[in-house]
Amino acid sequence: MSNDDKPFFVGYLDVPGPLRRFLLLACVAVIGIFVATGFLIGSTQDEPPASGFRFDYGRQTVTGVIELTPYPLLRVTQGNDLIKPGKTLMLTGQGKFGVDARAMGLEGQLAEVSGIILQRGTIDMMQLAGGRRGLKMIEGDAPAMETEPLGRWKVAGEICDGKCLNGAMRPGRGLAHKACAALCLVGDVPPVFVSTQLIEGSDFMLITGPDGTRLPKAAYDYIGQFITAEGDLERRGDMLIFKIDTDTLEVTDE
Amino acid sequence: MSVKYTPVQWNLNKWVYDAVMLVGVVAFLWLFLFVSPELLSHEFPINPQVHNARAFGACAFVMLTVILCIGPLARIDERFLPLLYNRRHFGVMTTFVAITHASYILNWYFAFSKSDKFSALLFANTSYTQLAGFPFEAFGIFALICLAVLAATSHDFWMKFLTPPVWKRLHSLIYFAYAAVVAHVSLGILQDQQNHVFTVIFIGGALAVAGLHAYAAWLDWRGGDEVGAESNGWIEICSPEDIKNGFAKIKLLPNGERVAVFNQEGKLSAISNACAHQNGPLGEGRVIDCLVTCPWHGFQYDVTNGRSPAPFTETVPTYNLRLTDGVIQVDPKANPPGTFVEPVPIPGWQEVPA
């Protein structure tokens, strides 16, 4: 019951005098809430890792040997000022597309690749230009490339896609990014495992299924989560390849 | 009040309301979008699309939180009632801000793949059986659909078409939408945050909404309208002296309805306490120009017949009443809306000078 003489507001009439001061304060408070929250939330965003497309380097062209893990890698044999021989590059297409189909049939062949570098500390990935401008077989004998087995490992970290991790998206990992990473993997972008600790000098490795198969779909549920996994590790040039055993995937809090 | 449907029946207070709301929202977005990147000065900044998505998403959350605080605040302190007056404009704008957030997400995280982005939104993450990594997007989709439905049906046309009780029930979806937003944020962005300022603001906002509703409900429960005592089939209200001129006494009837008994110039009349517009509490209103005026949106009724003045057409039920041994009694069977009931004079009534 409103059985008193409090000021009574009617929307289409003038605001009663005694209410004006209160409503003025309420307006200031509402605007203040928006100003304060906008400023505080906006100015406390986490800094993404230093990574991204290096359009400033311009288009890079190097030559090397294609290896299918099954995700295509380029073992650089003839580099340039930026990408030296001995480097191993993961290859990806534009958008959420890999280059598996384009690299099919080129395993062990000498090829020239051209595209934009994605850099996260070291340079580990190239986004190829379209068509034969981005990837083409070239004449010549491909040198034999060594693969160094590193034994069985148990690692802790996170599964994500190599492209976003390397800065195609910032931030490009974590649970909020899970759906995007899954879409990238469905599109054949190379999957990677980001380790919490350096393994053989690297904090990430390309992952495949056991025996050189594609990453099993069973692993997709674990994308972005902190997990442990076991598998066989090998080194190809300066790139680690982890053949993950999905039966050992386990979510962990530690 | 409206006699015909127009998009918005503007008045000065609505202009001021919307201006304040716009200033707040624009300030939020300006600070987030244009000032904070300078302050953050990240070497490799967050992608603009992600930054924009976060700005509009956080803004929608703050807007929704403010909107949901207004209701209980107005129940706790009547001075907040003016903030309720034009709240649906606030709600409609929140929907547009939320749609902008969703658009940035859809056109960034779910674009550039071989799948249609809308399909990708539904299939990219299907880990529904786990909490960490749960497809939090589903909660966002649900909340956005709710907001869109509420915005689309916010006009008085829909209230009249659906009837106020159905409309009110439909618009209770806002609580489910808010709960979904809380789940969306908790299982999404909060999982990856290292800086916890947003976490604190988010939890504070959600707790404010929950706390204010709980407190207002407790106040209602503690000081709520009493059920009138029954006497030979009639319900006792109070003594006529307990109702000041131009005000009402509200009583709960056995059937759960509320009746508001008004004293207008020494004559008693009883009408339903629920306004035909949005079920606003007429008994908490005032008599202005001989018409009961709803405290929520100013809809007016003649207290003797429950009819809005011409050309308006809203009606509310009236009740028969009588004075027995100095006690006002109301027949709990409501008359059809708009039925005239002869007012009952209060014997020897004299207006008390202010």
C-alpha cells in the first residue's frame, strides 16, 4: 500500500520535485556503472602470446622436401635470410583449411613453397599462397631426410590447432577457443600439443594418431583442456612429432 | 497509455531515459573499444574481432544486470519506480548489443571454414558430457533467442494480443536468459582468464541480481498483503479511517487475487489490484484527476467502473463492497471488467487537512 505522501512518478507527467534529485543521482550512478565496468574490463584483458602473421616480412619462398606425417611438413633444403636450411615448417592453407590435398602425392619430393609466415617465437608455420604459386613440385633429387626416434613420452598440456596457436587468432588457445580449434582440425590444419614444460627444447609438437595416422576424433573432446597423454616422440629437423595414444588421454588438474 | 499502436509514444521522460541509457552504453563501448587498447599497449594485440566481441558481450552482460536490478530495487524503494518506466527500451537495446557480440563471434571463430558458419556453431564442439570444455556457445544461443523473443514481443500490441498474464509469463524468460548468460560466461571466457578483474565484476553483478531479488522477495514475504478475514462470504478489509483520501488498501482474496479498495473523496470503491497493462499494482498508485493511476506506466482507471477514460479502452474487474459495523467488506467474486459499482460513502467523512 502506498498510503503516504511520497512523490508519485507518472511517466507522461513532469517528474515531481522531490524525486528529481534522487533520479539525477540514479542517472549518474547508472552511467558511472557503465563507465567503471567498461574501463575496468577493457583495460585488464590478458596479453596474448607474441605471435601472429608476419605480413611485414612479405611473401617468403623456400624449397625443401615434403613429408606427410600425415599432416604435410616441409623440410627446408634451400632457404632464405629468414628461413634457414634444416628448418621444418608446418604448412597450412588460408582460413581453416590445411593443404593435405595439395600435398598429396608429393611425399618425399622436392617442392617450392611460398606464402606468409606465422611466427610464435620461432617460425614454425607457413600459410601457403593459392594454387601452384603456393606449392609446386620442382625438378631435382630430393635428399634423404632423417627422422630421429625419441622414445615414449608422457606429456602434460593442451591440444589445439597449429595455426591459431601460431597467432592466426589472438588469443588462439584455451577452452573459449575450443570450437574454433576443432573447426581448424576438421579442416586439416595441423594439430599441435602445447606442453607445460619444454620437451627436447620445444614447448609444442605436431601431433598425429598412432602409426602416422590423423589425430583421432576421440581427441577432439580434449581440445583446450589441460591433459596428460602418452605416445611416441620423434624429431624431424627442428620439429617434434608426437604420435599420441588416445587411450592414454586424461584430464588433469595438476 | 495508448489508444492506437505506434512504435513508441515518446514523452520527455522517455527521451531522458533513453539518453541516459545511450550515454552509459556508448561510454562503455568507447572506453572498451578505443581507450583500453591504448592502455593495454600489447605488442601483439588481441584480434580486433575478438576485442570487439568481448566489448559487446561484456556490455550486454552489464546492461542485463542493470535491467534485472531495477525490478527488485523498485520493490525495495519506490523512488526507483521511474527506472522501471521505460525499461523495455533498455531491453531492446541489450538485444541489439548481444546480437552484435554474437555476430563478431560467428564471423570470426566460426567463419573461414568449409562449413556454413551457423552449422559450424552447432557442431564444432559437441562435448556435452563434460563440464570443462562444454559447448558454452549453446547457452549463449539460448540467451540470444530469449532476448530476441522478448524484444520482438516488447510492444504493447503483443501484450494485448497475448493477454497480460501470458505476456508476463513469456517475459519471465529474461531470468532463464540471464542464468544462461551466467553459464555462458562461466564455462567460456572465465575458464581462460588470467586477470580476474572481469571475474570479480561478473560475480559481483550476478550476486547483486540474485541478492536484490532475494531481499525484495523477503520484504514482500515479511510485509506482504494480508489475506482478508472472511465474514459470511464477504472479506474484511479494514476500517474506512485506515484509508487516506486518494489512496488504497490492498488485501489478498482467498482465490489469490488482490483487491484494492480506494477512498476517493469519502467514497469507497474496490477494483482489481492488477493493472490491465502489465499487472502493475494499482493499489500502490494514486488518484490523479479523479482517476486511479498505475505506478508502473501511468495507466488510469475510473475507480467506480474500472474503465480507462475515453478514448482508452482498458478495463479491470470491480468488486462489490459494503460497510458493516464500521468495517469495509468486499465480495470476493469479481464483477466483469468495467462493471459500475455504486461507491459506498463513509459516514461522517471529512477530509483531514494536510
